Amino acid sequence: MPEFRIPASFRTYFVVLVIGGALAVSAKYCYQCDSTLDNNCQEKWDDSLSTNENKYQQCNLWDAKFCVKVTGLWGGVVGTHRFCSSRDMGDQCQDIWFPDHDRMYRACVYTCSGEGCNSASRLSSLPVVIVSALWLLLHVWRRL
């Protein structure tokens, strides 16, 4: 019975595919902070502040897919909260009026998921799969 051998080029293809897939499912990172606990957690974010670098953290939430920023009023104080979420909360704002206050407040929720979203960086699996498939197709075509 003839021995079946897998060509080295095909083994390389599968290694690239597996590594690319592993990178693609890497954890989500978001800025995470609460302005009631940290004065640097402001609505207008300043990436250049060294104190904000440590707020860029891996999400400890199962199936985290989104980074969220909420601005609003908590305990009579206007503030901002940034966190990870497994749900898309959308982008929406609402004007809030309190009878004992002399002004209206605006509360907003912003949700994002793509590259550069809340400084998230992650490799996408699609380019790895496309490049790998094209490489395999080219390799097979050259052998014909």
C-alpha cells in the first residue's frame, strides 16, 4: 500500500491558518474607568496622558465584543463611565430634566466594536483566511 504524505507546503498553510485563527479570537481590550472614582475618566479622552494608559485593559467579561462609553448624571454629579459589554447598546442620547435643577442634562450611550474603537486593537481573521486561501490556490494552480 502506498504511503500518503502531506506536502510541506500544505502543512505550512494549516499552521498559518491555525495561528491566524488564534490571533483573531484574542481577547477584547477597552478603556475601562469610572469618573466617580477617577478624575481622569472624562468625556473627552486624552490618549496622550500617561495616567490613561493603564485604563486600557483586557475585558474580563465573557463574550465581550463591544466597548461602551456612557455619559450622564450619577448621584447629582455629571460623569463618564467606560466599560466592556457583550451587547451592542447602540448610540443614543436623551435629555433629562429634574424639577429641582435649573438646567437640562444630556445622557448618552456610545457603543463601538471596530478597529480603533476605544483604542481596541485586534487582528481580524478574514484577511488571514483570504491570504491563506489565495496562497493555497496559487500553489495548487502552479502544480497543474
